[in-house]
Amino acid sequence: MLKPADAERLTGYKVGGISPFAQKKKLPTLLDSRALAQEKILVSGGKRGLSVGLTPADLVRSLGATVAAIAE
């Protein structure tokens, strides 16, 4: 995870509204492998307080996300 200031500088968005969807600059999306066990997950919809619920498989498919054991 990036420090908030670094994430804002890199994406051009404010923390709390950084979404993997419709980014100004395409960045890699990583999904922790444990998320695959969930029926649905919530992802930032690009606005503070807006979340999108979808299956982990749909997230991976729509964003070309990489799945890896990234959580501690």
C-alpha cells in the first residue's frame, strides 16, 4: 500500500475516492487471494462513500487484476 500522499500524487485522486475503475492512468490492480473466498466484495466506486459490490471473479475479469497472497 502506498502512503496517502504518494497514492494521490500517482493517481490524481484524493484518498477515499481512489477506485480501480476508470482511472486517468491505468495502474495494476492487485487482489489478495483470500478475497476469492468471498461471495461479494466492496470496491471504491471513485467517490468518497460510494462502493461497488461485485464478485471477486468479476473484479479480476473486468480489470485484469492480479491475484496474489499480499495481506499480512
